[in-house]
Amino acid sequence: MSNIPISDFSPHLFWDVNPESLDMEKHKKYIIGRTLDYGLIKDWRLIKAHYGIETIAQVAMKIKDLSPKSRALISNLSGVPKEKFKCFITRQSAPQHWNF
């Protein structure tokens, strides 16, 4: 794992929290989830360099609200079947209004 400062990520990822209070290990589920769903390619490269595909996949499997596109990406890159992701098992009963 490399030591990447949180300030290297796109500011829009952490608009609702103080980015300086985030710890790359303690808050990895939050950081990985936000990056997979809303990050730019540079943000993806940062989490890939820091955590590695295997760790990203293990964490992503536990995120309930991961988007289908993000789930498909990490499933294909890691080789983990999409059925193993919590967001696949616990889908929302009512679809979101703004489904982009």
C-alpha cells in the first residue's frame, strides 16, 4: 500500500464531510464506495494503487448501496461473481427517482 493523501482525490467525492478527517484505513469502505460510484479515472487509480483490486473487491462486496455499474466493474476486474455482492442481494424494493 502506498501512502496517498486524501487531498489527492477529487473534492466532489467528499463534499459532505471534512476530507482531512478521513483516514485511508479506518474509512476505507466509505472512500472505496464513493470512488467507485462517483470518482474520476484518477480517483480509481489512486484507490487501486493504495488498496489493490483484491481489497477493493472485498470491501465493495460489503457495500449495500453500490451502483450496478460499479458492482459490474469491480466484479469483472476481480473475478468475484456479482451474486456475492451485498448490493446485489439487498436491492432496493423501490427504484430511485433519478436513475442515471
